[in-house]
Amino acid sequence: AARAAVTFLSVDAAVGAVQKVASGREVKLVGGGGTDMGVGIAAALELKPHVHLIIVITDGVTPWPAEAPSVPVVIALVGEAADGYTPPAWARLVRCHDDR
């Protein structure tokens, strides 16, 4: 809605791609399994220019950093794990349900 480009990191056990996108249609997912979102968060914190917010889209099956990152983190939780999932205390959680 803001018509702003964002930096999208495709992450599994490593960061597979870093892309500037202005639309979800531009996103190219790479990788496939063994997800560690801590790796993605660490990579996002190293981006230049400095990030002010990290949004993680995940099914929740991932380790998380023990300590809070230096910027706010929003977890968009998708899939069956959305019910009953407890996020890290330092993150905000948005539960995404498929109502089809």
C-alpha cells in the first residue's frame, strides 16, 4: 500500500537470495528445508542501509535467537502451527490463517 520497495531474504539453513521487491509477485523463493530464521535475522541486521523492522514469514518450525535483535521483529505465522504457537518474548506475532 505504501508503494515502497523492501528487501526480501529467502532463508532456509542459509540465506539463499537477497532481493529488492516492490510486489509479492517479484519474490523468488529459493532453498527448501532445514530452516533457521536466526540466520535470516542476523543477515537482515547486516544489510545496508540499516533495517528498521524485520518481518519473518514462517511456519514456526525454526530456532530463534536467544536475545532480542536490535530492531523490532514481527513473526507472520503460517500453516498448521498457527494455533497454540508461542513466539519468542521479543517478537510480535501475527497469525495467518488460510480461510479457503
